[in-house]
Amino acid sequence: MSRLRAVSSIIKRRKESLLDEIYQPKETYLGTEIEPVHTGLPKTTRSLCPECKRIIPAREFEEDGKVMMEKTCPQHGYFKDIVYSDVDFYFRMEDWFFGDGNGLINPSITDATTCPQDCGLCNLHTSHTALGNIDLTNRCNLRCPICFANANAAGYLYEPSYKQIVQMLQNFRDMKPVPAACVQFSGGEPTVHPRFLDVVQSAKSMGFSAVQIATNGIKFADLDFATQAREAGVHSLYLQFDGTSDDIYKKTRGRPLLEIKLAVIENCRQTGMKVVFVPTIAKGVNEHEVGNILRLAIENVDVVSGVSYQPIAFTGRFSEEERESMRFTLPDLAHCIEEQVGFVKANDWVPLTCSSPLSRMLGSINGKEMTTYTCHPHCSAATYLFVDDKGNATQLTDFVDFKGLLEEIDVLARRTGMSRMKVLSKLRFANVLRKHFNARKAPEGLTFMKFIRTLYELTGKKYDRDESKIGQNTYRTMMIGGMHFMDAYNYDVQRVQRCVVHYAAPNGRIYPFCAYNSGPVYREQVEREFSVPYKKAVNNSD
């Protein structure tokens, strides 16, 4: 008996030591080995030649307090670009990584050997879909100087049929083990698709918990259209919002648009839709506006649920001098916001992937895998604000030991996965939350129970965010952050393998954002296969 107890003790200690380490699966669901995230500096990775797009080795290293990438193509020579403008910020993002996911059980490509050339999603991919995108058209009612998709410039019309769109939606819902829960319709300008409202209704009926529209807002400035969209099932708008001055819009979008943006906010207030501001930021153009954009968002926190800043990505050929003059990285964003508003500290930004322990914990308690942000730690940076009734904003990290909380939850989630005592696990979860919640530093009116309910709402959409319920169930929150989408100059294959923002295409495949819009740019291949010449389409419509 004593021998059995000794063996049992060894097994228990081994299990506990494993739980103390960062969770890192060795292979995807289909058995493909997962190469762990490369951390520290200097380091090597795989990138692309900006000219011929072949895979080439790249080196990341520190230079004058910045993180740089250099690479050499045998045919096109040497390239060098900045990845992060602040090396300490770069390392902090890595400190908040809690391991990879296992990818999909049923990817379209099951025998891929090379990323991103064998794309669609494949057995090499380690993340499932957090946000599914479908481009409804490449037509637009604007002609923006900065754009991934434009029918006028492309020379062809890409506009999937209603039947094709429904099939793409179904492909997202068929993903295993976690069907896509949130879908975003994009373009071009998605609202110009002739069956836009039908598409939204179909997405809602197919079980998507959130339907979001990436839009310039022109059509939503019409209250009748906004009402119809809300009734069809639109939950939120991902609204282009480059600044609080028309001088900015003339540069970025080619015309004054501020009045339209403000009308959209008011129409969303009247119809019950939420808004996320989406500013595209370029150095020397509108980085001085990041603080004003945030202030306006907080003033409208009853409608605006977040600000998603997008540092500019370069498509096409740019010299090193041109890129350096406009390149704006995630630490640039965090420091600019701190300088311009004061109450948001750059040192308290975290990568979106840090939320994965919370999702794993809730999944363990509920007995099913939940949507989990297992993206690369350098893809994003964000912080959460809690906004009181007077418009005062407090960062989550001001009253919660967030790092300690997530580290304990990460361990608890894995123990819960091994346990059948779910009720006890829920109590332990609540105790961990209470341990790291500082009531004395919390914003006015935020009790511990309201904090728990707000966390559940943010991660599981359990509580209604309706204005009438705020104050009863949850607290007003706002996520501010940045997604720095890659281009061919700073491309890192390790990042694209972990992408959680995906595009569905009419060919039945699903692509990571930075494989669809940059790098190999599968968008161009897909659109040319499923398009008609633009002049022919225009003539046929007359």
C-alpha cells in the first residue's frame, strides 16, 4: 500500500509541475507538430520576399531600442523594416502569452506542409475562428487612398451571389470543435450589395451570436436604413473613424465625412446597435488624433463599445525611406494615447491572446470548448476601460492584478478540465477573481458581483448589453486596442499560423487575414476567379 501511495504522490507532483508551466500543445487536432512561438531577441523566423513572395529566412533583432526585421532574397536582395518601435513593449507582449490552440478538427487542407502557400485553413493552423469575415462586394461608395479592396482600381467586380454567401456562412458554422460565433460583412462597402439585408437575416438565423458590419457609415447615416439593418439582425458597426476633423478624412478617404460619422452614432443610439471606431493610423497623417478619437468614444460609451486602431500596412512597392516615414507600430499607438489622454498607460497594454485562460476556464466549466484568442502575442495590443456614469474611465489593470489573475486561472482551467466537480471549480474560480479584485481602487459603482457579471458578458455574451440593463447587471466597458496587420515587409509566418481573424471565400476555403490581404494576397486570386470585368458589369446594370 505504501508503494502505491508513493507512486500516486509522484504522479500528482508531476501533474502539478506540468500545470505550473505555460500550456503548450505539441500538435494540432490532426496530429501536425506545432512549432512553439519563438521568443526573445535575436531570433529567426520565416518571412516572404516583398517582390516575389517566396519564403525566405528572416532575423529579428534589437537596434537602438527598436525591434527590426532583416531578410535577404537570393533574387531581389536585402530588406529591412521595423517591427516594434519599443523593445520593452515587445517583450511585455510575450510575457502575456498562454500557449497555442490545437487548430481545427476539420480543416479544408489536411496535408499542408508549407505556410502560407498551402492555405485554406490547414492542418498547420493552430487557432480556430474568433471573427469570420465575408467580403460581400468590392464595390464601394467611396474612393479611399488607403484600401484593401476597390472595384474601380482592380478593374473587375467581385460580388458573390446570395447562395454563395450563405454557403460561406455555413462553412464558418461547420468548423469544429468551435463553430464561428461572430461574423463580419466587409468589402468594398458591404451595404451596397443588392441583398445585404437578406444576408444579415440569414446569418442571424444560422446562429451567429453577433453580426458586425465593416462600413464607412454612409448608408447607416440614413435612419430608415439603420432601422432595417437592426431589425434584420445587425448587432454592431465596425465604423471607419480616422479622426475628429474633416481635414483628416480628406486625406484618408478623399472627402469630408465627420458629419456622416456623427449621424451614424446617433442612429445607432436610436436603433440599439453598437459601434466600434476603426481608425487607420499612419505616421505624419493622423497619429495626433488618437486621443481625440478615444475621448469622443468615451463621450458616447452608451453606443461605442470599443476603438480598434489599425496601423497602416503597406501593399505594393515602397522604399525603406517611404515606409519609415509612415510606419506606425503598436507601441507607437500605446505611447501616443498615453501622451494625449494621460489616463491610459502604455505599460498596461496586453495582447488579445492573454484572454485565453478565461475562455479555457469557462469552457472547462461548461463542458465545451469556447472561442479562444490563441493568436500570436505580437499581433495585437489592447486595454479595457471601465467607464462610470460621469464619463470617468479607469483601466482594468488599475484595480485588478490582471497578470496574477490570468496565471491562476490558467492553472485552474487545466485542473478543472481534469475534474468532474464543476460546482467546486466554479467556487474556486470566483475565489480567484475575488483575490485579485481591489474594491478600494475599483471605479465608482463597480461591486465585485457586477465585475463578475461584466466579465461573463465580455467573454460569453451571457448578459444583455442593452442600455436599460446597464447598472442592473453589468458595467460599461470599452476595449481600446490595435491590430497591426502584416505586410510583405514585416511578414512573420509564425503569426499567420496563429491568426484568429479569417476570411471565407466562394471556393470553400477559409484564409487567415494576413494571408488573404497581404503576403501571398489570396484575395487577388479569389476575386479574379469569381469576378467579371468591371466595365462589363457596369454596362449590364444600365
